[in-house]
Amino acid sequence: MPTIKSLSVGNGDMFYILHGGDSFTMIDCNLIAENSDDIIAELKDVSKAKGVRRFICTHPDEDHFKGIEKLDAQLPIANFYCVKNKAQKDELTDSFLHYCALRDGDKAFYLEKGVKRKWLNEGGAERGSSGIQILWPDTSNENFKDALRKCDAGESFNNVSCVLRYSVNGGASFMWLGDLETEFMESIVDDIELTKTTVVFASHHGRASGKIPDSWLEKIDPQIIVIGQAPSRHLDYYTGYNIITQNRAGHITMDCVGGMLDIYVTGENYERDYLEDLGKNRFPGYIGSLEVETEYTL
């Protein structure tokens, strides 16, 4: 029973996947004094039985790796995944310097479209694949090359974000877009393979600047779009789609049970009327369940 959790960490991103097999995946972090001890304690507890732990950083922005030095000290990062870059920043924070050390060190594995690696998306005799596919970047793509030049020059970092898709056999699927911007996504729509996905975590925390374009949404056909944490005035609420807003929902836990997705939140009195009440109680804060679609509905 895989479990996916989107952690409420302020204006930043942090997720983990507790795989059904022998893997544990962390995606991004935004750890601050108010939340770091509790979150790291949770990560240590839920991952303690897993033989493989990995950290994926979608792109080199502070709100996606803040506190990584503290995380690495308490829960050592043996496998660090990122898009290959030489990002520069005027402010050399402890977190950025630690990100660079991991990025340029011997624990790093660089992500690009279709890349294969044992335990990430290839199984073996010892354990199976974690089920994570890398849909982007295509490092030969001219739009990506331009974005990488801007990243390495310290101008902008959003559009070097990787696109990840995780799927459960016979169950739900999930997609992460980092902080890709709308115009960039439109420019690569013909160069990325997008398929129907149950839950999509909106780009750039749900900001209008990273609104997933219709050309993508038609291919993804999501059942739920999760809108991350940012000031409400900056958000796009994806009219016509089922959404969960992390500003109100708090921590969001999604439990994959066969062809169903059970959803729990920490926000009090948070409700979504498109969910079915099946009386689940594996975690506190149950708000309902969703039957996973296997056919396109658009």
C-alpha cells in the first residue's frame, strides 16, 4: 500500500513516497526552524524499514532545498537526484552550498528524460522498481538548453525543473512539475510524453505563473490537481477541475488501496464534495476516497 504525502511547509514544496516495496523517496524540502524537527522525525520513522532511500531535488531554488543540510545530517542522503546544472546565486546560504556539494559529489545521479537506474525504475533480483519515471528534461531540447544557460548564469531556475511521474500497479498515478512556467510548458508540449495521471501537483505551488496549460491538461486528464502553498492572490484555482488547496488542507496524505485513493488532511473542517466517504481510518483526518479512472474523460 504505497502512501504519498505532500507536507505543509509554508511557501515551498516537500513530498515523500512510502513505496509498497523496499524504497523511500523524498522530493524537495523547505525546512525551517518551526517545522524541521517534527518533519525530520517523521521521515526517519516512516523510512526506517526501507532498504533504499533517495532525495530528488526538482530544481535549484531555495524553497525546494531549504534545510537540506539539516536533513542530511540527521537522515543521511545516500542517493541524491537532480538535473545537472551549475547554478549560481548571489546569496550563498548554507542550504545552497550543501545542495551544490551534493549535486557535484559522488552521491549524485543526474536526471533526464527516459533515464534508467536500478531501484528507481528498474527492478532486479534483490528488489523491484520504485515506479518513478523521468519525463523531463530532454537535455538535447533547445528550449531546455536556453533554460539551463539562464540557470547557470544565475538568472532564473524554474524552467530546469524535472518532471516526475510515479505510478502504482493497478492503482493511482502522480506527477510533479517543479516550478515550470506556463510559457515554457507550452513550448515543449510536443517534446514530452504525457499520459493520463490521477493526481498532479500544480507547478510553482499553484501560482498563475506556472498554470498548467490546457495543452498539457488534455493529455494528463487529472482527477485531482493539488495547489500548493502560496499567497492566495497569486494562485490559479483551475476552474472545472477537482482541486485540493494546501493552504487550507495542511499536510495531505494519499493512501493507495487497490483502485482507490484514500485522502487524509490535517486542516480542520476541510471537505471536498467529489470524494466518497468510505469510513477509512488508517490515518487521522480522513476526508474521503476517489476511484481511480483508467480511461480518459475529457
